[in-house]
Amino acid sequence: MKGISHCFLLLFISVGYIYSFDVSNREFYGILEGYYSGKIEELSKRNDEDAYIYRLNKFKETLGEMSPGVRLYFINLIDYQIARLLQNKEGKKNSSKSYSVLKSTQKSLLELIASIDFKGLEKNIQSDIYRVLGDVNLMLLRYAGGAALSKLANETRKYFEKSLKINGKNSFANTSIASWYLYAPRVAGGDPNKTLSFAQLGFKHGQTNVEKYFANIWISQAYFLLKNEKESLKYILRAGEIFPNGAFHKMVLEQNKSGNLFMDFPIKN
């Protein structure tokens, strides 16, 4: 009887963790969609980034019951997005606050991957942990130079490859490695055709509007580098159909109209 009760308890806890993960995941992507869609927020009259940094920090405080590994995954996922928002506030100027959050998140992710908690996580979460680590490194590249830049760039690609080896249907991992191939120098492996291929997979496997939005943008930039202006414009407009009020695709379009590839990465061809 005790054995049966114990099994029911474990099942109850497992179902509770799954429910908590799904709820937290939906809420997180809801916050992202609010920011990138350009929705008018009643939360605050402050700068948009400040309002969403506030929301993300509050969300972090309200994470439901879940395993330690899953909780750390969400905390690092949130901190990475906060770092992006801090950098967005500064524009082209490097943000010391963003750098500090990125280094802390990088350290935390590496510790999580080396922990026992990581081994017990679902494959899709393990994959995304490597993807987030790759994205963190991708942002840190803007602060690096010389041999350190080359080393970090190679590590970044390997993290994306590891993510996709675990789960090839990870939409953001596909679009992130697409951006790596877009901006990496040709001598270091940069290839707009690989960008196009990975970005198309990112769209194919996208389950949220945010994932599909960014996949369309990177597809457009692959075509831009391949000098196919018609296809490039088509996919920028498709991104605009997803988030008509979004600022990101409009910024990309303005740079393209000036004859420039959108630069969101420090390594140039």
C-alpha cells in the first residue's frame, strides 16, 4: 500500500512540474511577444526596455514549483533576455550592465551543464540550455577582439551545434546558428546559403509568433547577402505581417534600404 501511495505521489509531483513548466513557458513567450510585437503597455510610461525588464524580473520571482534544473533554465533564459534589453537601451554603444549580466549568465549556464540536475532534464530543455549559452556568447562577441574573438566565435557555433544535435527541431537554435553563418567571415566558415537553410528550418519548427518572426528576418538577410532583393523584401514583409507594430523588422528594412546588411553581430565579412 505504501508503495502504491509513493508511486501516486511521484506521479502527482511529475504532473505538477510539467504543468508548471508549460505555464511558465507560455508566460515567458507572452512577455517576449509583447515586446517584439510593439504592443502598447499600460504597465509603465517608462522606456519600453525598462518596462519589460521589470516584467521579466517579476516573472522570475513568481516561477512555480519545478525541479532545480528547470528553475535554473528559466532564470538563465530570463537573464539572457534582460541582457538583450539592457543592450537595446544603449543602441550601438556597448552596455556595461548588459556585459555584467551576460558574464554571470554564462557562468551559471556552464555550471548547470556540468551539474547532476542537467542530466535529469528533458532533451528539449537540455537543447535550449546550449542554445541560450550560444546566444549569450554571441552577444559577448561584441566585447571581444583578436584571438579571443576567434576562440569565442568557434565556441559559440559549437554550442549551437550541440543544441541541434540534441534537438534538431529547436527553432531558436536554428535561427541563432543561421545568424552565426550570416555574419562570420567567409574564411572562418561564414556562408549565407547555410544561413538560409538554417533560418528556413527555424521557421519550419517555429511554434510561437516570436520564433517565426525572427526566422523570417534571418531568411530575409540571407537573401539580402545573396543579392536577391525581391526575396529579401518578401520575408521582411512576412515578418511585418506577424508583428505589424514591431520595431525590429522595420529597423532591419531601413538598413537594407540604405544598401546595408542588418548588423547585429560584430564579425563582418
